[in-house]
Amino acid sequence: MKSMDQLISDFTLQVKEALEIASKIKTTPAENEIRNVVVSGLGGSGIGGNMAADLNADQLKVPFVVNKDYFLPSFVDQHTLFIASSYSGNTEETLNAFKLALEKGAKIVCISSGGKLVELAKKHNLDHVVVPGGQPPRASLGYSLVQQLAVLHAFGLTSNKVIKELNAAVELLDNKEESIKEDAKALAARLVGKIPMIYSTTPIASVGVRFKQQINENAKMLCWEHAVPEMNHNELVGWRKKSADWAPVFLRTKDDYERNKQRIELNKEIISKYASDIIEIWSEGKNLTEHFMYLIHLTDWVSYYIAELTNTDAVEVNVIDYLKGSLAKS
């Protein structure tokens, strides 16, 4: 297996490969009108669903739900487009949700590198997309996200706007790679030994979730995330205790809604009484897709460099392997 820095370096190559795979997707027509979309996936296989929803928030005309459980919402039926996303193909929660979607007559598309999910898709003659395997699911975001975007487009639920924008986003990242890495190193140094508190705005909330997950898995650190404006209605009240451990991080874009810009400035004023260092990470790019990809890539590098600075193996997830192994015995 490649090292984590190699996997992060290969992100744009993966997106290019994913776009090539997506261009060859062949789906069978839905027998019934699609009235809602449910994506089932967890961890690195599930975050692509959250991002697909955020990136298409201005296009989707039907409800879009990301399901991260064994079970499904009761509304799932023959009018549901159900996307099962499991990189390994063996995620037990996703497999259980898949079986329930099959029973409910949903239109199913599977995205995986293989495993039981692809076996079941073939057995039931279901649409499925196979992506390259052999790496951690969190390092395979490009594969799952792009395929989900392509599936939504294939069923006429979105235009191909975001897919087209990905090409320019890849070029942006390739051109900025060295500066991104330098910025990430500096940010990582400010986060070592701290408890990161990641704040985004709603349109890029899934990027904040992804950053948290990468810090958890790559840097082996606890942290939390929240989004403006929602955090202004609850979490902000919790800022009462001063500590050198706090490390609030605001993910920013030049397109932040004006009222949210004002909120963030007020948040910073309030939080500065309790945290000595407030970090802002600004994206680059000219549209939401580019903002997403830039922040994803930059924060992936941040999580890796924190691991480097703390002599932590960024690849291993032994505790998750132990949990899965223990569950498999029961």
C-alpha cells in the first residue's frame, strides 16, 4: 500500500481517473419516477454523499438524504434512487441498508471496488460502478464523489456542471500544489497539541466534516466541527472557559454569504476571549466546486503533517480493524 503522503499527492490523478470511469457509466432506466435520493455509506465512503448533496444544492429538485446506519428512512420505496457506497464492498451497515432497499423496490446503484456489494449487484442484475481498490477508503474520496455526481446526472437529477468544473479544479490544485503543502505545514504546526474546533459555513459544511474525519484517522486526534449559522444558536454559548488547548479553525471562501461573514467576525471576537489562536483557512477558486477541492486537498495535507510532527502512522487504523474483527465474530 502507498504511504499517506503518496495517496494525498495522487488526489488529482485519482479525480482524473474517476472522471474517465464516470464517462463510461451505463445505467438502466428507472421504472418509476425518482422522487428522492438516498445514499448509504459510512466514513470515507459516505462523506462523498454529503459533498454531492452540498455541491448540487442549487440543482437537485428532489430530497437528498445521506444515510449512515443499518436501516433506511421509512419513505424509501420504488420511487427512491438508492446509491450504496462502500469502497471495500463489505461495510456491514451499508450491506444491510442495501438489502432493505432491495426489498422496498428502490432503484439501486452500487459504487465499490468489489466485495460482497458488487457480488450482490451482479446477482440481482443491478447497476454498479467498480472503482480501483487497494487503498484506505478515506484516500479514495475522488472515486466515490465523482461516481455519485455522475449517477445523479445519469438519472437526469442534475446537470453535468459540477463534473465539468472538476477539470478546472484539478488544474488549480496541480498549479498550487507546492504552496498548498507549505500552507498545510504551517497550519499543522499551529494545531499540534491542540484540540481543533472546525467551523465552516453551511454550503461547505461537508468539507468541515471531512477535515474532522481526516484529523481523527490520519493524525489520531479528537476534534469537533460545526457550521455557521447553526453554531450561533447553540455552541457559541459554550465558549465560557479559557484554555491554551483550544484551536478554533474557520474554513472560509470569498463567496461566504454576507450575513455569515458578519457572524464569523462576531464569532471570532467572542471566541478570542477564550482561545489565544484563531485560525482562518481561505480557499482559492472561482466557484463552489473549486473551493471544495482546494479545501479538501489542503486540509488532507494538514492532517498528514500533524501526523508527521507527532510521529504518528497516518495510515494505520488498528482500532477500527479491531472493532470490525470483533463484530465479525458475533
